[in-house]
Amino acid sequence: TYVVTENCINCKFMDCVEVCPVDCFYAGENFLVINPEECIDCGVCEPECPAEAILPDSDERATPWLEINAKFAATWPNISVKGTPPADAKEWDGRPDKLPLLSP
Ligand code: SF4
Ligand code: F3S
């Protein structure tokens, strides 16, 4: 599976959802997740993310995020159409330690 990781928090650009052939993205207030049970590993979303927040689970940086993606995919609503990103999305790109800001 592919995994959405920390840099998506407060960036939430949503370019990823437009390209997924199986619509397996789920949206929270300031973060998106991929349902690992639905992702078919096509990889097309990875280069679409301006924040480079999407990684394959083979990347060790994705490991702590796999459980977070699975957990929230079970409760958050599905998203397949790009909405409006946060007004200050670009200012959050690349900031460290965003995990405490993740809205459940
Ligand atoms: Fe969707 Fe493919 Fe990305 Fe998985 S890797 S989330 S199937 S676009
Ligand atoms: Fe997040 Fe990147 Fe998608 S910032 S919403 S994973 S395009």
C-alpha cells in the first residue's frame, strides 16, 4: 500500500484524490489517509502530492504512519474530488513535528 505521512498535515492539497483509480482516500479536517485494504499500489498518487507526503510502505519513513492511515480510514468519509486546501497550506509545507496538530 501507499501511505500518507506527516507533511500532509495542515497542507491537505488534495491533488492525490483526483488520480486514484480506486478512490481509496479518506479525509479528516487537516489530513488525508489511504485505506491500506483498498489501495492497489498503482503509485500514481505519489508524484501528484505537492508536499511529497505520500510514500510506499516499503519506505521506512512510512512505517509509523501505516497504522494511522488504517485507523482513520475506518471512520473518516471517502474523498474523490479535490476541495479547497487550507488558505495557509503552503506555509505548512516542510514544517517539522506536525503530528500533534493532526485533528482526529
Ligand atoms: Fe490510490 Fe494508487 Fe495511490 Fe493507492 S497508490 S492510494 S490505489 S492512487
Ligand atoms: Fe495531503 Fe498531498 Fe494529498 S498534502 S491531501 S497527500 S496531495
